[in-house]
Amino acid sequence: MKHKEIKVTPNISCIKNTSLEKSNPPSFLKEQQINQVFRFHTSVDGYQETPLHLLPSLSKELGIKAVYVKDESSRFGLNAFKGLGGIYAVAKLICSKLGMDIATTAFRDLMQPQIKEQIKDMVFITATDGNHGKGVTWAASLFSCQAYVYMPKGTVESRVNAIRELGAKEVIVTDKNYDDTVRLAYARAVKNGWYMIQDTAWEGYTEIPKSIVQGYTTLALEIHHQLKKTQTTPTHLFLQAGVGAYAGGILGAFANLYGESLPITSIVEPKNVACIYESAKENDGQPHPATGNGETIMAGLNCGEACTITYPILRDFASFYFSCSDAIAEKGMQLLGKPAHGDPKIISGESGAVTTGLLYELMKSPDCKALREQMKLDETSVVVLISTEGATDPVNYEIIMKKQ
């Protein structure tokens, strides 16, 4: 039976998951695996834990016990979290090629001259809306390998240039949408014998996406450690989704780390391109493509087809699914970039800030009262949000920040 869709306000629609499973957390994201990934990341030059900010003034305004925002804009100097997946997947692929075990390999081991000599002819290719391509290009450059990057139509110049500046051999903006751009890049990879490093999966292509998803879990483990230091247990988690690889990775990690205490989790997508939301609405256990026109300022979430290896996690462990207008993302950017008194300033891009905008709408709009009660959002709630990127489109960021 299809899930019921509720148009809560003009800017948000919601689906409540009535088919929650929560019985078998994903085995490839177990705590032992997460710790192994974390060990590798901490060996990478430039690794630093990103901050988890408590926003006391915003919490008070919203009537919530605590709002925490994880700021990924400083991750490896890439202005987004995606390098976590790129470096781990590339390193794991190199280890596989050379008969090494990633579980016992440190980054410095792969920097040895004899290793670099053996991998110098490896070529990596990917498709991206921006942040993932930066992560793959950065990872390839660390190992002195070439990277080719395909980007969908409409990609702004600042995102293209950011990848070029990291040393991509070629950056191609296509005349296709994201999903068709992925297919185009994959065809070239097959033709040339190159290595496709993509954060979505399909039949016959699962191992590398699985490594990327595992790479993202360092972010989840850091949050777990940071909250533990303050003896805080989260009650709610909001996660953005494009193909759902990041959202599935974080939620899968949380399911393994928190078990029965898993926070109430909401998956958040743009209104006009929401493949996880559409899949939840169909409620037949299978992923379904987005049905909107694909127009959104949330470029990093502009993906029409779900990642097949993470969709089951989002299907079984998320409690709510939201589709949001661009106005929600803009509100989130303004809330974080022009914070309430005493709260830290967080520069967050369109895809990074949408969860903050959604939380604000949920807590402030009278139309959301019944939904707040269903979600158990109240004065006892400890909410975790993740600002996945900084201002990746600086021009649009400034325009939005100047709006009333």
C-alpha cells in the first residue's frame, strides 16, 4: 500500500514511514568497519575532525533542548565532506590492485615511491554536481594519478573551476542531467579501461560505491565521539539526500552505533527532484526515480535515481521523508550565515543548509503542530544537522544572504 503524502505547508511535503524495520543494521557499516575507515582517514595528511557546533540561541528560539550542526566546510580544504568517500574508495582500489589490505594500510604506505611507480598509469573518472568530483580529483592528485570529471548541464562556473584548480585532467560539462551524465562517464570508463569512482550504484557496479559510502561514516563516528564527550544522546537526525549514498551511509552507521537508541531520522530532498521521497511514497520496497522537473538551487541533491546499495537503509531505518522548496534551503543558509545572538556563524551552501531551514519551518509554522507531535519534536529534543558544504556557489550565496 502506498504511503500517504502530506502537504504540510506551501514549502514542505512529508511522508511518515509506516513500514519501519530497524531489525538488521547494514553489515558493511558495522562498528568494526567504521573504525577501520576512521583509522585510515586519521592517517591522511591534513585530516582534522570538523566542528560540531551547539546553537543555544537557535535552540531556545525553536523551543528545543539542543540543536547541533556539524560543519563540513573545512573538510580536507575541499569545502565539503565528499573527500571522505573519494580518498577511501581510491585508496581501497589501489590496495586491491597491489594486493595490500586497506585494514592495515596507512596513507603514508601508499606514498612510497615504489607504490607510486606501480599506480602512475591508473586513471579515475567520475560524474558530479560538484563536491564529489572535487573529492575524487583531490584523491587522484594525492596519488599522482589523472582524474576526468563529467558534470551535468547547468553547472555553475565556480564549481567547474574548483575541480580544475585541484588538477583534473579534463572537466566536461555535458548537455545532460546528472543521471545521464553518470552513464556517459561510465561508458568512457569502460571504453578506456579507466576506474569509475561513483557514489551511486547499479546492477554490476556496487563495490566502489560501497567503499565511498563506508568513507562517509567517519563523519558519523566523529559526531558520535563529539556527543559522547558531552554525555549527549541525539533524539533526532536530519539528512539530505541526492542519490542517498551519504544519507544511507550516515544512517547505516548510526543504526550500528546507537542500536535501539537510533535517533528519529528524516530524509530531506528538493521538491523537484526527490527520488527517495518518491520511492517512499510508492512503498513497494524498490527505488523509484524522481518525477519532478529537476529544477533546484540545491545542486548537490539534484539526482533523479537512488543508489541501490543504500536505498534499503533509508527504506528500513528512516522515520520521515521530506521534499522541500528552494525557499527552505535559502532560509537555512540565512539562519546559519546570520546567526542568532551568540551562536557561531556557519557558512553553508544550498544543499548544506536545507535541513536547518526545514527544522525552522517545522518548529515555527502553526501548520506543523500535528507533525511536530508525531515527530516528538519538543523541549526535550536533541537535534543533529549536518552542513555538508560551504558556499560552493559564492555568487548565489551572496544574493541569498542579502535577501530579507
